Amino acid sequence: MTVRVRIAPSPTGDPHVGTAYMALFNLIFARHHGGKFILRIEDTDRTRSRPEYEQTIYEALRWSGLHWDEGPDIGGPFGPYRQSERFELYKKHAYDLLNQGKAYKCFCTPEILEEMRQVMAKQGGRQGYDRRCRNLSPEEIAKHEAAGEPFVIRLKVPLKGECVYEDAIKGRISVPWADVDDQVLLKSDGFPTYHLANVVDDHLMEITHVIRGDEWMSSTPKHIMLYDAFGWTPPTFMHMPLLLGKDGKKLSKRRNPTSIFYYRDSGYLQEAFINFLTLMGYSMPGDREVYSLDEIIKEFDYKRIGVSGAVFDVQKLDWLNQQYLIKNIPVDQLWNRIREWSFNDAFMKKLMPLCHSRIKTFGDFMDLCGFFFINHLHLHHTLFEVKGLTHDQVCFVLQAMIWHMDENENWNSDGVNNASRAVAEVFGLNHKKVIMPLLFASLMGKHQGPPLFDSAELLGKDRTRARLLKAIEFLGGISSKKMDHLKHGWNAKDCKSLIGAIEPAH
């Protein structure tokens, strides 16, 4: 048997470090066993998937030193490798199950499903689908169809018994079928759900081992049921420990820098970054912490994969990066590498117009622009003492900036400018006297500097986001309760009460 593994990221946003983490262990497993590593693009989300995001996946994984054997960009014998190009396959397989009586048409509208959830919530019981369309008679189905009612296709999950499978990392897993919903396979618009497309693709691409994160364990019984319904042999499942933030929660861009490009643009070495990611889920013999990708491929033993989640400790990454920098970059090449990172001609050509009329001597350049070249600003509380706002209120403003730019998918100069003015209006604050100083403080660590919005664009989306998050953390963060109030006000586009409701600092 030839080992075949895959990753299947969705092109719906910035390439997440979790994608590199899972790609890395799939690649290690494949190379150790002389197998194949496949990249598949799951682009069935029509509202969020974009071609440019697909390109950033390729760019981010290649920067990480991860190369695949088959994929949309290089082809292969099991293509196409984009789900959007495989819709007819999914539709055929869904109707095969329907015709065999292993699936059924469900005519419940979104309104009916919501009412169902509310009733079940009040009853305190299971809040899944109540299977009311599962046993419709042929006459009832024909009546719904004659009325032109849209429908989804659902899988008939057993009502009794349990799903039992052996996870290569977690061991024996048992889940009562009563806890598993009659999952939707084909949506009313003819598009497949993740579950159907995932199983069909893995089978047709002859995937032998599914190596993915813990968060997918709840989906595994659904997938096993689908394999059984089709009469296929399921692959071996291996669920990796999750990447956790220092708060012990799943690593999230809402609290941490999670884009692969953040670490590239902050000056980390690719080799150190990959070494660090392996430490998140694996322990080498002798507790070695510094080793090459070739070394872990050669010595790999899946039994040494961890079971519990691993904290994404950036201080550990800093230490590792220093080890690689000292060991792998000779002194006479250090400046060349630093210049290549951020003092290159392309970057400086963009920076010069921002400082040309703002320096009196060359010696002023680093005072004015030094914040572009450092990862950790030296913040102090006086920077954020603007108009008597409390630290909570300042955090609200900075968080709203992130939300606005995310919602509009615009982190360039115009996007930051528009966000700042929109936030000023929503909070009822003076744009020039309040919002601008807070942004200068967060992005530059001072109240004056090069043009703010152009500087944010040059810093880039990932570092701009990270600095806003860092400022929020520095000021004490936002509690869950206060975040709920902020979200409510932001969704209503009126946060003035949040400013008035909190006593100003004395």
C-alpha cells in the first residue's frame, strides 16, 4: 500500500499557522513512509472563497518549505484538486444514496429549523434536527415536489447503537449514534456539504490516512457512517493536538497573530518556524528541540505525537530562531539576510516617500521609521491617555478598528482611513483628537511619525492587526461580558452608550 495523505484548506482568508502545522505533519508522515502528500482546495463556500486566497495558500506553504506531490497548481493523476470543479461527482454520490434508501429529502425551511432549535432548547434536550422528514411517504414527497419546495438531502444515521473506531493517536473512540445528526449531504442549491465532499474526495483520491486536528473528531462518526453507506473502507484517522493560545483556548486570530505571513514578515527563519511547529505536536527522542526537517522525517514515529493541546509559545519560537540564526547564518552573511528581509530596495522605495520631507538629517531616519523594523513596540500607558477615556474604552475602539477592516476586507491605506472615520462616528468620538492618537500609539509606539494610513499599509495587514491586538492586551484586554456588549453596539453601529456608560479615568 502506498501511503497517501492530504491537507484541504479553504481559500477564505489569510493562511493560518494551523494550516502549516497540519501540512507539516502530513508531509512528514508521507515522506517517512515513501508516500504522497496531496494539496486539495476546498472552495465550496461560494461567498467567502476567492482565487487570491488560494494563491496565498501556495505562497505561505512554499515559504514554510512545504512542497506537495499533487495539487491544483501542479496537477496529478487524481484531479481535479479543487472541489468547485468536482460538483457533479458529489451530486451523483448523494443521489446514489438517496436511490438506495440510505438518504432522504428534507423539505424543512430555515424558519422551521430555527423554530425546531428553539423548542428543543426550551426542553433542554438534544438540539439537532428532529428527523421529521425522514419517513415521509412517497405521496408526501411528491406533494412537496409538486409545490416546487426546495429540499436538501440528508443521510440516514442509525437511531441506535454506537460508532466505534480506532484513532491511531487517541486510541479507541466510541460515540452513540443518538448524538449524531442526520447530516445534510447536498444543500438546496445543489452544493455539497463539507462532509460529503470530504469523504468522496478522500475515497476517490485513495487517501490512506486522514491526519487532521482534534476539532474534527466530532465529524468523524459522520464520515465513518458515509464510508459505510457507500460500502467503502475508511482511511486510518489520526487526530493531532490543537494549537492553543497562552490563554489555553484554541489559537485564534481574534487574540493572536495567526497568519503565516506575520511570522515571515517579522523576520523569522523558515527552518526555525517549521522546527517550532513540530514541537507543538511531537517529541523527539532525548527531548531534542533543535533538529532539521530531514531529521524528523527519518526518525518519525507517530506514537510520539502528543494527545493534549500544545501552547503556541512565541518566546520558544524566538529562542529557536536565535539558535538557527547563530548556527546557520555566518557573521559575514548576516547583514545580507537582514537587508533581504526588510531593508531591501523594494521596501525602501515604498518607505522613502513617507519620510522624505520629515527628516532633517539621515540620523533622523531611525527615530522616525524605526517602528517598521521592530517586532515589539515599547508601549506605555501615557500613550493611550486620550480625552479621559478608560483603558476599556480604548480597547473597544481598537477592537472596532479590527472588525471594520475585517468586515470590509480592506487593510490598505484607504481601508484604515475609512475604518478610523467609521469608528469615530459609531463611538461619537473626535477623529483627529482621539482616534488618530490611539492609532499612532498602537502602530508606532508614539504620537507622531510618518503618514499614519500609508504606514499601516506598508506595515501590512498581519503586523497592523498584531499591533492593535498587542495594544489591547497591554491595556488589559476585553472581558467576555464586555466583548458581548461591544459586539451588540457594533452590530447596531451605535457604541456611544459604551463610552458614556463607563466612568472616565481620573
